[in-house]
Amino acid sequence: MRPHGRTLLHASCTSSREVGDIDLVLVGGRRYAVEVKDKPFSDIDVQHACERTLSAGVGKLVFALGVAAERSRFHEGALVETWAEKGLELTFLKIQDVLATALCIVDGEGRRDFANGIYRALAEMNAPDSVMQRFVHTFGEET
């Protein structure tokens, strides 16, 4: 897949070069690791992902947080600063915020295409019926 000049490598452990759950490789060769969390996690989980990312020579790690991604008590800002000093750009993103932003900036046809793409991905990954129903309830007129 090459959206807008990017190559997307997907699914951790499918390649010895992959670092996160999803690795983005820009045409120029720069790599970005994405760690997807949809379960409780701690600062130790963040540390392990950061260490793995740096040891692979990748300079950016995005923690994509799902709805169920509850974190133990730690200060994101302190972690971001600590890892920046070690040469890693660490970012925490809530998936629902990313989706909401994307949906606000696309027009009707783009929104429909976006919703249909997500629906197909959910179907392919055999998402639970409750997730599918909630998606259809939210985006019913778009899909």
C-alpha cells in the first residue's frame, strides 16, 4: 500500500525489520514505529517499546491508544522528555481523537470512503458484533 508516498508494513513479527505493531516507511527511507494498545498498559510497556524502537534504529514511536487502553499512573510528558533525550520522538495518540479529527476535515464523499474502509477492516479482522453494531449506529448513513 502506498498512500501519499508512504509504504505501510503491517503486522508485527512478519519481518525481522519491523519494530512496532505497524511500521510506516516513508519513500525517503525514514521509519516510524506504531505500537497499538487497546488494553491496560504501564510505563514498563512504554519503556520496552521505546528500547526496541531505538535498538532498531528507528527515531519515532507512536503509541496509538484504543478505547480500552487504560494506563497505570505515569506522566506522559516526563516519558516523552526522557526518550527525546535518548533520541526517540515518542507520541501518545488516542485513536478516537485521530478518527474524529480525520472525519472533521473530509467532505461527504471522503467521509463515506473513510467509513467504508474502516468497516471493511473491522469485518476482515472479525471484530466483535458489539463493535460492528456500534460502528453501524455511528456511521450508518455513511456506509
